Amino acid sequence: MKKHYRHENNCLNCGTILEGHFCHNCGQENLEMKESFGHMMRHAISDYFHFDDQFFSTLKPLLFKPGKLTVEYNTGHRASYLHPVKMYIFISVIYFLVLFQTGNDNKLYKIQDGGSKTETKEGLLQANAAIDKTINDPHTGENTILGLKAAKEANIESIKRLDGDTSSAAETDTVLFGVSVGKFKNYDQYLADQKKLPENKRDGLFKKMFTKNMLYYHERFGSQAKEMVIENFNHTIPKMMFLILPLFALILYITFIRDKKFYVEHMIYSFHLHCFFFLFTAFIMLFQAITSIGNSIMQWIYFAATIYIIWYIYKSLRVVYHRSKFRTITKMFGMSFAYFFVFMCCMTIAIMLTILFRPMPSE
């Protein structure tokens, strides 16, 4: 965005004589005070969201010049680019927002209140037909499929209730992630049932905590319990990704220990690489969401995107760590296995946090 600077060289804030566009005493920019409303608003929004020259000068090397941002930052050329931490926070918010919005069609989960019994049942049947179509789509994510199946089961139960099928057997058979939540009205009844069993057949501490929270989900959310468990898991993923960043930096530190780089230098590369992946895949997801391209063409796009991501990682490692082609490829394989192990451990922690800790009740 073009800025309008004053011709006078005195700082309007502290009166210091200027030798550029910024005051070396207080840091205020020597901008023209009499500006149009539109320019004032654009400037305010630009400052608030950091959509200034730094953003656009960072975007191009981030997407198309692997490793350049990391090298520039570690050599001290930082003023022209966004700070890695700020950039990661901003881009990760965009990525997970796009991921969850494009991966879940809330219309499939909701049924409008009101209407006759026949109209509601017809709506449920139509919703299930739409769910089946989405589940059979090869590009539908695994987490989305789980949520859709839970929604379909809930719709089926609603249809049974509309048809008068409210037998106690149907309620007793309700299972939530392996727990027969329909068998117990609450956690106290579950504990009473446990006391009737021999000590060697009673559930352990972990199983008791898991059952307690599944009963809580079922009691609070009813037929939508599975959907809420999955939704809470989705909210935990961004936190776990922030934990993965320093662990990936540790993998880099061990892999390239002979470089004698500081840990923080590997951390900068970790931020930049994850920012690239999030932003690039967000573009792909948005492209698919706003276009009506056929599945066969999208498969080729996904294939090309995968090749580009692999090449980007390879190229960025060569630029940052200066290894030969062969050594870079071998280290990529080792890093990939280590990263996959770390990723699975973090996702396991995310699952445990989701199923062992209750969501806070909304006021």
C-alpha cells in the first residue's frame, strides 16, 4: 500500500530532526496527517493485521523459494519479513479454519426445528442420503467420515423415535467409543455395577475415567455425543501442532548436529516449513471448495501438490543445511520416520486429552 510521507523533516511526536521516514528517537513514522478517510482506514487495517510490505515480501519466498526465509532470518536480514512466530500463529489460524470449515458441512448435522412429523422424517432421510454421498467421496477426510457416520446414526435414532420405536433395548445398545453408555443412567450407577463384580474383573483407573467422560458426553449431548467428541478432538489438534514444532526442531538439531547450529536456528526452520505446508495446503483446499472440478482432475492436482511439497522440503534442506543431494535424501528419510513417530505420539496425547477431560459447559 502506498504511503504518503510529509515533506518536513521534523518528528511531529518529539520534534527530532529526521534523516528518513522514521524517527530514530521515538520510532514514529513521518506520515502525512491530512489523509483521506479511505487511506486512513486502509492504513489502520494494514497495521492491525500486519498486512504491510512485510507480509507480501514474506509470501513469495515462503511459497516459491525454499529455505530462503530461514537463511535470511539467521543471517540477520529480518526487517523485511514477518517474524516466524507471528507468521505461524496467523497462518495456522487460517489453515485450521479452512480445514474444519471445508471438511465439515454443518448442514448435514443440523435439522431445523419445527415442521410436521412427516416433513422432519423426510428431512432426516434426505440428510442421510447426502451423508452417504459425502462418505463415498474418496477425498473426504477420515475425521470428517467419523463425524458424518455419527450424524447418520443420530438421524437413524431420530427416525426410529418418530416412528414410535423407543424400545428400551435400542437405548441399552447405545455404544459410544466402546462404552455401553445406554446401559447406565449416570456414573454412580456404573460404579454401583462395578462393585458387584469381583475385584479382578473391575475396570482400572484409566477405563473408569474414560467411561465417566463418555457417560458425561452421552448425558449432555445425547445422540450428538460422538459428534461432540470429534469436535473437541479437532479443537485439540492445533495445540498439539504447536507442541510438534519444538520437537521437530529437536529432530533437526540431532540430524544436523555437526553443523553446530543453535537450537533456535532449527526452530526458525521448523516454523517456516510448517507455515509453508499450512498455507500451501490451505490454498489447495480453498481451490477445491470454490471450484467444481471433477474428482479425477483433483486427484492429479493432489498428486502434483504432493510432489511439490516433497521437492520443497528437499530443496529447503539443501539451502539451509548445505548437504549433498544423496545425504539430503537419506536424512529426509530418517527425519520423516522420526517426525511420523512424534506426530503419532502427539495425536495420541490429543485423543487422550479429548476423552479424559470434559468440555467446559457453555453458559
